[in-house]
Amino acid sequence: MATRRPNILIVMVDQLNGTFFPDGPAEFLKVPHLRRLAERSMRFANAYTASPLCAPARASFMSGQLPSATRVYDNAAEFSSEIPTFAHYLRLAGYRTILSGKMHFVGPDQLHGFEERLTTDVYPADFGWTPDYARPGERIDWWYHNLGSVTGAGVAEITNQLEYDDEVAYHAGARLYDLARRQDDRPFCLTVSFTHPHDPYVARRRFFDLYEDCPALQPQLARQAEPDPHTLRLMAACQDEEYAITPDMVARARQAYFANISYIDEKIGELIDILERTRMAENTAILFLSDHGDMLGERGLWFKMNFFEGSARVPLMLAAPGLEPGRCDTPVSTMDIVPTLSALAGQAPGAAAQWLDGVSLLDTLHTGDRPPVRMEYAAEGSVAPMVSLRRGRFKFNRCAADPDQLFDLSADPLERRNLAGQAEHEKVCAALAAEVDRLWDLDALDKAVRESQARRHVTYAALRNGAYYPWDHQPLQRASERYMRNHMDLNILEEAQRYPRGE
């Protein structure tokens, strides 16, 4: 690895299915910028989220810890300010830390170690989306997913989410220009987090038309004749029985989803272009990943919230000075980002290592091995905490409310056959079950989740009764410090804001 500490650009997208990135982007994807990035990246073909839902996944990505440690169990659980994130570690290492876009922080702390946050979030920061294990099967209509995202899929020039990501990209690009002016000599870590290709499945026409003849517009795996209990719960949560989903609707939703990957690709290309034109590309590491995936109709399921590959597996690519491009098949986790960024910044593991659940990707590349990848889920559609282990070719899922699941992903990548209870796999299943018992106390986790939900239901109702002070991030626009103002020397200003100088 290079000895000079690199700048770091993190590009996070939302709900991008990792099975479409088996070794960089799948051939059918129209993503020239991501394809070029993949060619110079180390590509992690078996990367997993820590939890297949936005807020828990992102808190784990930022902290290097499981939801059971962060206590961010669902999309309305507070991310505590006491928990260090990669932004804290990098600030300690002398980095300037900036966020443009979504991170789904819940609670009054909307920075979590970032010095600057350029945009507000796309989702609320309060406790309003709290599930309730005390009322299993009850659907919260005003915020739960439903399949209207599929039946309403199509084309639009502007949407709520397109407006958001256009803003995210604009502010990120403007800040890269600002960083190029070198008025702050610290290396930077800029995190740019988009909400696409997350549903609703609506895309701009010029991207939608790219996939008119796409070979991947239908799922590989049809709806199961005998779905597992969690699949049935997810279908009920999404009001599956109220929608008649046709193959044309499925194709249109998938086409818009792929189109939005191309839309994001264009935004990524713009950021990389700025790095190149401002001569920062050579010493900037670029990390690309998603928070979780999207089932996109596989098994009759949409969105995420389960441990199947489409939901739990994510793209993960790292291009860094001195890091040879290639492919790593060892299963890894988005929790591995924290120690990886610390290593890139030249930090020793230090005291943080004692509480991290992640392992540096650089260490995994060096040894070729990593402890089993762990995942947790305790949010909408579940009735008790669910956990998963990916070790080697096997994935083992456990929930106290459901039968165990064991899949051999080498022989059965679509997870058609549950091997738990099969005599020929009894030893593997027993070994993984024993490891789950060693790593988790599911009764204690269930109690903690229920207590957290109950507390939040009380506090949310109270805080919405009477005067309401929102926690949503309000970006500070210091207009009196921008462009030309009368407390500034025009000659000094014009010289300082010009890049490059003397040409």
C-alpha cells in the first residue's frame, strides 16, 4: 500500500442487489463509469450487509458493529452519539470528514462524527416508524412498504427521490471543487450517499429506454409453492394479497430499477471526472457499496428485510493507491469498512478493535480468510430477532419463531433447497447452530428489542403532543461567506477561489 495517506471518496447507494455485481457490474448493466471503476478495484464478490434494512445497515456500516451492539434495530431506532464511527476515527487521524446525502440517522445527533453535512436526509429522524412486536401481524399503513411501488413503476422526469439525488450529487461535486483549492491541507473523506435505486421504481426516460430489450426483466426464481414463515410474513406486510402483480408489471419495475442504476452511474462518473480534472484522482481511494439489496420479485418477494442473497448481498469495490485490482471471493461484511478506512488512514487498530465486529478488508486480502460473516434483523415483517451466519459455502439462518435454514450457496446459489434437517448435512448444520448459540443470546436480544420498541412508542407519542421540535438535519447555508461580500478583499478572494492557479 502507498505510504502517503490518500483522500477517500465513499459512494454509497441504496438497495442495490449484490448479485448483479458478481465481479463488477453484470454484463447487461449500462454502467460505463462503474465498469471502469471495477477494472481498477479490488472487487469483493461475496459482501453482505450487517442487516437488510436501511438504518440498521447504515449504523453498522458506520460503526463496524452489529445492530445488537448499536441498538439500531429498525428504521426508527436512535443511533447513540457515544458510538464511534469511521468519521470519528478519521477525524482523530487528521481527516476532514464530510457527508452529502442519506445516512438515515435517527435521533438528535445528525452528524455522528462528520464535520459537515451538506444536505438533509431523505427520511425522517424521529421514532415514528417504530415496529411493535407486542402486536404481531399489525400493519402500519402510512409507512410500511406495499406493492404499489411495483404496480406504479414507470417513467418520470422528476420525482421526490430524483430531486434528492440530484441535490446530493450537486453538493458533493461543489465540495470536491472546494477541496481541490487546498485551503485546508488535511486529507479528506467525502461520503456521498444516494437513495437510488431504492423503490419506488420510477426512472427518467433516457435511462429507462436503455433497458428496453434487457435479458434480466424477469426473476430467475418464481414464487414458492410453500414459502417459509418469514416470507409469508413479508408478503403480508407488503399487502401482497391486495395486488395482482403481472409479468409486465414485474418487467417494468425491474427495468426502472436497472435504469436508476444507470442514473447513479452517471452521477458517479461526474464525481470521478471532477477528481481527475482537479488532479486529485491519483491520491484518492474510492469505495463503492450499497447498504443492502432488493429481491426484485425473486421468490415473489420485493424490497429487502430477509437474508436471501438478493436482499442481504451487496456490491463492494475498493480502488486505492497501491492496492492491486482483482477479485476476492472470501465472504466479507460492510462492517469491515471501519477497520479498512482506519488502515488506509495509517491508524493502528487501537482500543477500538475490542468492540468492532468488522475485520479490515486489507487483512482479509492478506490472509485469505475471515471469521464467519454475521447478520441480524429485528424490524418490520419479523416477530422475533433473526440472525444469520455465512461461513465458506454455507449460510445458516435462525429465528426462535421459525425452523432453521441452511443453504449451500456454491451448489444452490438461488437458495432453492433448505438443507436443515437433511441427514447428509447434519454435521454442518449442528456446527453452525452451535456457533450461533455461542455468538448470540437470542432471548436476551428479543427482550432488548421489545424494550426499545416499547420505550420509543411512549416517547414518540409524547414528543408529538404539543410543540414539536424535529430532529431532521437542517443544512447551514452561510450565504454571507459565499461569493463576494464587503468584509472580503476581492483580489485575495479571486485568487483563493481559483483552481488551478497560474494557468
